[in-house]
Amino acid sequence: MVRDPVSNAMRTYSQHSIGGTEIEFNASSAPAFISTASHMAGGARLLLLSGSHNDIVIGVYDNDPASIVSYALSSKEYEDWVADKSNENEGIWNMNDHCKEDSGTSTFSAWQSFGSVDLDHIHRGSYGCEDPSSSIGTLFTDSKRSPHLTISYGDDSSTAGGKVKFSVTCYFAKQFDSLRKKCCPSEVDFVRSLSRCQRWSAEGGKSNVYFAKSLDERFIIKQVIKTELDSFEEFASEYFTYLTDSLSSGSPTCLAKVLGYYKALERRKEMKMDLMVMENLFFGRSIARVYDLKGSARSRYNPDTNGNNKVLLDMNLVEKLCTEPIFLGSKAKRSLERAIWNDTYFLASVDVIDYSLLVGVDDERKELVLGIIDFMRQYTWDKHLETWVKASGILGGPKNASPTIVSPKQYKKRFRKAMTSYFLTVPDQWSS
């Protein structure tokens, strides 16, 4: 009889980092699963990693696609792929060998995008080990080799859970791995966070779209539709280059970091889902109000303002500013404007529209926490048609309000102007 197998296994994984004390197994006979406890209370399949990390047990949940991904990211196949052991360009992937991953002392400050804005300062975390001369763009030079990696594994046990096969496609596996090395404390922490997530009803999100948070609340896992995935594939190279250069140079950016794209497949139930993993901007924060700002007045008012998790929109903020304006110190305002200027210039250059500035008001610290989200949709013919229909007034709406969807260049200008007007500068002795 195995007592409390799931919770013990979860504790084992959450406390045991790769490279620690090892348990010897006969590699030729080590099973891919624990047959006596492979599907216990809580629905977890307790799977042993193969290869160099076969002392680690990971709980894989059939209904938790992030846990399916976490096992794949822990596998030797994935490790060998990102290390490029079978490729002559191995040197590209040694740029972070001097960085020591210490999951026991890592802090989440390194994971935050723009951090918080208080009266005078913008707080940014240190971004860990960086090599300004390195470029993720070099990883796209091999046009003959797909940047995506597919890993298949399964549970062949005959217990109540039944046999099942899983498949995970890691989009741009090396590029995301390199990006995470620049802005995450360690890969072990990242995988550990993904190993267990819970569904989350994100206020303002699209209906029937899968949303989840990692149990430690560090990450948001969101289902993406095919058009969003196709758009990202179009500008992925520019995204990795822009974000890496920003982190290396210290140039202000408030893009919420997207740290992984995956396709999770559970063959028995024919569950297939494309997922995006991004940082949770509000991790460790006590947020009193949340605003989703696009710089548009059309259909940008939420009449239902009751409740702790309500997402307010542009016109809610404009209404609030009449009695409670948001003031920033001159240094914070300049940094915010510079970050928005940089990010919107990049997004317009890759034809991205419909992004938002997510703003959280932390009353306890008297700070704003913010980041640009939803920047995965390019301006395509259907968006152009939507612009024409809304501008014509056929579907109603105020005629003096510009449509939410405009061209990338127009969207950039409108967004910059609105964000500048929303956040005012505290007058100082040098103000005229």
C-alpha cells in the first residue's frame, strides 16, 4: 500500500532540483512509470523521468495540459535538443554556462516585465546572467531544421487510469529556452511551476478559452487560437531579438513576457490544445483594481464594477480620473513613456494591433503594476473589414469614437497618446 503518494511525490519534485542527490537505477530496466501508483488520488500519473534525471517523479494530470508540458520539458530528449548535443553549432548554446542556477535562492523579481511604478521610481528586477554579444536571432540561421520539437511519451500501466499516450510540441524550443535563461531564475523553477496548474476564470477573457494559473501563481497559461499562433510564427524572430536586446541593454520595455508556446496532445481523449505561457504581472501583489486599456472610447466601459476581480476599461478609468487622478513622478512618467514608445514601435513594425496595457493598482504599496498584453494578433484582412464596419456605424456605437481596431500605425499613435493622458506628472519645482 502506498500512503499519500501524490502529495509526497509533489513535495519530492518541488524540493528536489536536477543535479542533487541521485538514486541509482539500472538504466536498462528503469520503467517509464510507477506501476503500483501510476494513477492515484487526485488523478496524477506518477511518471519517472528517463535518462540522467531518473530520480525525479513528475505527476502528469490528464486534464492539466501544463503538467503534460512540464514532463516533456524535464525529459532528456528536450535537454539534448536545447543543448544541441547532436549539432555542430553547440557553441551557440554555451553562452549561459557561466550562469549558476540556484533555485533555492532565486527571487521572482527577475521575472517581472516592467515592475511597478510608484511616485518617483520604476522598480525593475535584475535579469540574471546576460551576454550582450549573444543574439537569439542566430538560432534562426538553420533554415533546413525546424525550430519546433515534438516529444512523445506515455503511461503503459493497466491501472484505473488506463494506458495513454501524450505528445508535446515545443514551439521555438531553443529560442524560448535561451530567453528564459535571461529572465528566469532557473529552468527548474519554470518546470516546477508548470507541473501543477488550476483553471482560472479570467475576467474579460474570451468564453470557452482555457485559462489557468500555476499553483504558485507565477505564470498564466492561456489557450491560443490558430490565427494567434500563425501570427506569432510570422514575427517570432523579431520578438526574440527585440526582447533579448531590451534585457541585455536595459532599454525600458513593458511587454508581458511570453516564455513558451506549446501544443499538448492527449491521444486517448483526443485532447489537443495550443498553449501560451506568460508571466503573471500581479504575482505577489495585492491588487485593488485592474484596468485593461487600449486607448479607445468605443465599447470600452464596464458597467459592472462590483467584485474584487472585475477588469475595468478605458472609460472606467477616465471616469475615475475626474475625482482621483493618477499622478506619477517625472522620472517614472518618462520611463513609462519610453517603454511604451519602444514597445509600440516594435509592435507596429510587425503589424500587431489590439494589444492592451494591463494596469494593476496596488494600494498597499501605492504603486502601479503594468505590462502590455494580448500582442499576438496581426492586422489581417478580417481586422481591416472589422475596422470598416465599425467606422461606418452599421453596428451602432458612438459615431464620434474611432473604432477599436485600426491599422498598426494608427493604433500605435492612438495608444501612445491615450497612455500619456491617462497618467499625469506630479508638478515639481522645475515645472512651469
